Amino acid sequence: MERRDFLRSAGLATAGVLAGRARLLRAEPAATADGWRTFELVTRIEVLKPSGPTRIWMPTPLPVVTPFQRTLPNGYDAPGGAVRLVSDKDPDALAMAMAEFPAGARPVLTVTSRASTRNFTVDLAGPAAAAAQAPDRKSLAHFTRPTRLLPTDGIVKATALQATRGARTDEEKARAIYGWIVENTFRDAKVRGCGVGDIRSMLETKNLGGKCADLNALYVGLARAAGLPARDVYGIRTARSELGYKSLGASSATITKSQHCRAEVYIAGRGWVPVDPADVRKVALEEPPGNRPLDDDMVARARARLFGSWEMNWVAYNFAHDVVLPGSKQGPVGFLMYPQAETDQGRLDSLDPDNFKYEITSQEIAVPLALS
């Protein structure tokens, strides 16, 4: 992993935040003519029961440019600690703020991230063409590999073959798997957070309920087992939906529990195609009056839109699996979408507010002239 020390001390980290906010005083209108919107995300993380040295890791937005997102510089504040940005651009587009606090310090990290996004649709109706800046074979091969939670053999391979039976082209296979996920899974509101994404267990137990990190991971695993490059895209919802879906946006400026995993599949001549079968199931379960059938008009519209299109009221973090946290004494995490922390007692539970407290807020801002 390529590492780059953006900030070597808490004092420099604080200066970065203040400088970033000062630049916002000279600004253009929040929305640009070509549809770009800019969001500022402020994450405050505190370890409530520190024990010995403490480390905190927070994912930051994609360190690479995509058709739907471009990231602006981050700011950091960690009084009594040291902060640096760790970045691995190729191929997982993984970046995180890492803070280290000595024993006796109060471990509090504030990360200010800004990213510009715009709605993104891949034209699947027109003639296919060589995608501009197509990934090299090594990069595409990376997104066909098995991971700890996304095996591509056994029951996963058998299910992929079943789901794609009769499909001849890559696009037909990608659509067939999308349809299989929508028709055979369900959103389970009882699942903690966004789910775990253990797709072999889902298939073996025949329990196909879950949330986005389960259902979209199942899409990615089945696509890879069928020979299609595919990847999860981990991120967070930042604003309400402008397309009429109450369930597919943040309900307030506090987005602490708004993490959302999406997916992409690579189709030759089309490039990376956005998909989100998990959100189809979210619409079915949550849009008033709730428990809508798949043939309901609102669900059918979501199903049609979410193969090939994303509304970008959401900021992407990374594509990574089996993430090794630098400096950690524990094993890899399956994916990095929540803040993570460790003390000398071990890794904390990111979903346990009694020991690990964090708040994430979002606001749409003007684009700084210095960065536009």
C-alpha cells in the first residue's frame, strides 16, 4: 500500500481544517451548470474508553476521478495525536485518515471531507463502443478475484451459472444476475448496520435477506463467478433523493447511519456500469405504505433505473475488500465503510455507541474558487 504523510502532527492537521474553511469564503454557486454538486462531510470520532495507545481509521472519499465523483482535499483535527492520510489508488481507490494517540490522551479525531458528485447514467441502448480509458487487464482481473467474503467457487459458482442460464453476452449475464438478486432476495430491517456480506453463508443457509452490503455483495460475487469484473462501491448517502424516493436519501443533515454500499459491473464497450439491486429491495420494503410488491409501479421504476444509473446524493469511499488497517494488531476488515478504532484491548465494535462514538454530518456547499 502506498502511504503518504499529509500531516505529521495534530497542529498541522488543525491548520489544514482552518485553511480549507477559509477558502470556502470565496465561492461559486453550489450547483454548476453541468450538474456537479459539492458536499462537505464532517466526521467526529471519539473512543470513550481508551486503554493504552489508541488508533482510529476513517475512510475518506475516492482518491481517483470517476465520471460521478471528484474529491477535494481533506482536513483533519486530532488534538494530542498525529494524523496522516494513507492512500492506495490502484486498483481499490482506498484512502483513509489514520490517527494515533498516546496513552493518556483523549482520542478524538475530526475529519472534514469534500467531494463533488453528479448523477451518472450509462447509455445501454445505443451502440457499444470502446470505453474511454478502459482499465487494463490487470485491473479488471483484480475485480474478478475471490475474497474472504466473496468466494467464486462452490455454491456461488453454481448459483451464478443458474442465474445466467441462457444469457450469451456479458450485458445479458449482468442483467440476469441483477434480476435474480431483485427477485430472490429481500431487505431485512433487523440486520445490524449495512450487513456483513458473507455471500457463501447466505446461499448455503438459503437466508437471502440482508441489507446493502449483503445484497450488493451477492451481486458482485455472482458476477465474478460468471466471469464478469464487478466491484462493491462503499460510501454514504449525503442528501435526500430528488427522484421521489424517501427511502433512497438522507433524512437530515446528520448522516451517521446513512452508509450505503453500491455495485458496478464492467461490460466491454460500456465501461463500468452502476447497479444497485439492494436499493430496489429497499424501495419495496420502505416506501410508504411499505411492503410493496415487485410489480408495484414505484418498485418497477426503481428496478429499471438502478441498472445503469445512480443518483449521486451519495459519496463513494472505495472499492476495497479484505482491508489491512495500517498499524493494526488485528486482522483485516472485510470492507472499510465505517470508522474503525483499536486500543490495547483490541478492535472496537463500530456499531457499539457505548464505547465508540461518532457523528457524521453533511451539507451542500459552494465550490471553492481555488479548487474549481
